Amino acid sequence: MDRESLIIAYFEGTLDESEQLEFEKLLSEDPGFAEEVASRNRLKQAIRQEERAKIKRKLLAFEQEQKRPKPTIRKRFSIAAAFLLMGIVTIWWYNQEQANNKLYGKYYETFPNMVQPLVRGENGLDERTQAFRAYDEGSYREAADFLSESTDAEGLFYAALSEMELGEYDEAAAIFDSLDISGSDLEPFMLWYKALNLLQLDRKEEAIRTLTELEKDADFNLRDKVITLRRKLQD
Amino acid sequence: MTQEQLIINRIKEHDDEALRQVYNTHKQGFIDFSVRFGLGHDDVLDVYQDTVVAFCENARKGHLDELQSMISTYIFAVGKYKIYARLKKNRREIPLQELPKELSGHGIEEDEQDERIPLLRQAFLALGDKCREVLTLFYYEQKKLDEIQKLMGYENKDVLKSQKSRCLRQLKESLSKK
């Protein structure tokens, strides 16, 4: 048997007795042969390490999937906002002469609940979850009453949205003025709805200022369209 | 064929969904089981992952084709020895445990440390797809050349042998340049 076949049979575990003796003899007497076998054993280890690392990367990915059950609020809303704003802006191009409150009507669409996705059939809901469920179901009075007691910007934002849904624009404006917008994942969208609410109240200059602030957010995926809207308001 | 063997066969075919199923099914039970050994959560999770890696590796090598027990039993048996090894590594006093004979050769022992191996691993990764596949099937999955010939559709064993030799030569050349 040639040397290469001996090495193959060794790794396959198919050496018979006489081949085993031949293999061992070469291993002890021929340093070149011994080094060849050693280097193949190292290769075996290197491949094993690589394969184990590959499997482990998959397991770590499964672990990450469990830790991250849903995309970030901002990402999910960016997608929703893309559809929302594209529709709105398209309509808007055809309605350039509309009065501010009519523009509001064309722009405004109910903002989806991005904070507290609900699992249907859940029992023993806390107040906040109940409030978001009310918002989802269009019970804006109930949602506004609960959420106006919130201490966080996101809860207050949805309270303001509920007031807008109810046509209580002054209430909504007061809530927008009280909430600390900066730093929230929903910051650009808070500014967007704040501007729309100001537009509805005919507070055009403030709406323009709010849109200008929103333009500073270079990451906002529809920033160009916000700029166009602001310019149209300034015409 | 039992449900357990169906899963093992899917793992052998590199079915990630089956791997995910095994990983998720036994995870909580393994964590609950490991608490009594006093390992921290990160260590337990790491040991669990290494255990599933060992399960997957042995399935691919064909060591589990005749598995008589449930997959969970196998995972807990292997996992227990991995916990002992981790406790030893963390220098904790532990009762001496012998690895049962039926688990020897199941890749439970840790990797050897040889400084040449990381370079070899890099060179291996730089090879073409065919070479990596042939070498992985032969050295990792421990398949015989006859099986690899059928699996990869080589005309005959000699063609495969010369392909394998070419791959090894490429590996040596790329190592000598480093």
C-alpha cells in the first residue's frame, strides 16, 4: 500500500492488522511521514474548530432572535411612515391651494400603536395596556384619559394623538408642549404630529418652526418631503 | 422511523430549522437542570450551546444513527460532562466523574491548543468551495472516500483522490506564503 493510501485508511479507520503495523513502522522511522500525519491531524482540528464555530454562530443567532422579538419601534414606524407620508404627499401635490385646515385633513392619518403591541385574549391587563388597547380599538376618550396621566413621553404622545382624533386640538397642543420629545425613538414622528396639530390650529409659524426642527434629523427617511412641505407652507 | 431519527437525519442534512427546534426544545430544561451545579447563567448558556454543537457534530458523523435513547437524554448526558469540564476550568472543587464508555469519542473533550491551527483555519477558509467540502466531509464528518464519491458525484475514487491531494497541496502552498 502506498503512503497516501495508508494515511487515508488511517483517517477512515479501515487499516487492517498488517497495514496498521506498516503505518506504525513508518510513523516511528520516517520523520517525513510522521510530520505528514501530524499536519493532517492539525488540519482535522482546524476544520473541527471551524465547523463548531459555524454551528455555534447559528445557535447564537437563535438566541438573538428570542431576545429581539420585534424590530425596533423606529424601524417599524419608518416603514409605516414611508407609506403614510408617500400617500399624503402625493395627495398634497394636487391640493396646493388648500387652506391649512384642509391640508391637515389630507395629511392626517391615525398613527399606529407602535409602543405596546397587544396580544389578543390577554387577561389581567394593566392600565397602560388597557389604554393602548382602547387606542387600537378607536376608543380615544378612554385612551386619552388614561394616557394623559403617563409620565413618559411615549404615553403622553399617544394621549395627544387621542386628543387629535377627538378633535381636541388645544388639548393636544398642551400635551405636545409638556412632553419632552428629545431622545425618544418616536421623536421625528412626535414632531410631525405636533406640526400637523399646529397647522390645524392655524398656528402656521409654529408649524413651520417644528418642521424646520424635524429637518435637522438627517436620519429621518422622508426628510426631503418634510422640507418640501415646510417650503409650501412658507409660500 | 422514530421522530428522534427524523430530526437526526434532518440535522445530518444541515437543516437549520431542525437545529433550531432541538435548541429551543431542550434549552429551558437544561438551564433548570444546570442550576444545581452552581454555574452562572452565561456559563450555563455557553455550556448548553456547546452541548448542542456536540449533538449536531455527532449526528453528522453518523454516531447517532443507532441512538436508542431520546435526544433529550443524550443532550443531558453530554451536557452533564460539559458542566463538569466547565466547573473544572473555573477551578471549582467537583466530585471526580469518569466519562461513560458510550460517550467516549463523542467530541466532549476540549480542543487542543496548537499555535499553527489558527493559521491553518485561515488557509482552509481561503480554499474553494469544492475543496472545503471534500476536506470537511473527510476530516470532520469522517466519511470514507467511497461515500464522498457518491455524495459529491465524482466519476470514480481516483478522481476524488487527486482532487483531495490538490486541495492539500493548495493548503500547503498558502501556508508557506504566510
